[in-house]
Amino acid sequence: MGLTISASLLLLIIVFLLVRKAGLKVLHAIVCVLLGFYLASSNMAPTIDNFSNSIGEMINSLSF
């Protein structure tokens, strides 16, 4: 759950910055959000979830 909230907050910040600074139009951002909702209810959702969890674990295991 913590990873989901952190990833959601990070993606929200990225989209906000893209809308403000990089010229992403609000309509494009809305389409991206709708795509996310449709992907979440599709058969690909478990695969996407496993992939994002794997990336999170990989980043967590990095040591500097």
C-alpha cells in the first residue's frame, strides 16, 4: 500500500510539472488518467502491478 501511495503521488507531481512546464495539455493529462483507469480494470493489471513492484524492490535494494 505504501508503494502505491508513493508512486501515485510521484506520478501526480510529474504530471503536474509536465502540464505547467513542458506544455502538456490538460486534455492529454485527462486522457492519460482515463487510460490508467482502463488499464487498472483490464487483464493487464496484475502484470503491471507485478512490474511496478519489481521496479520498486530493485530501487529499494540499491545501495550507494
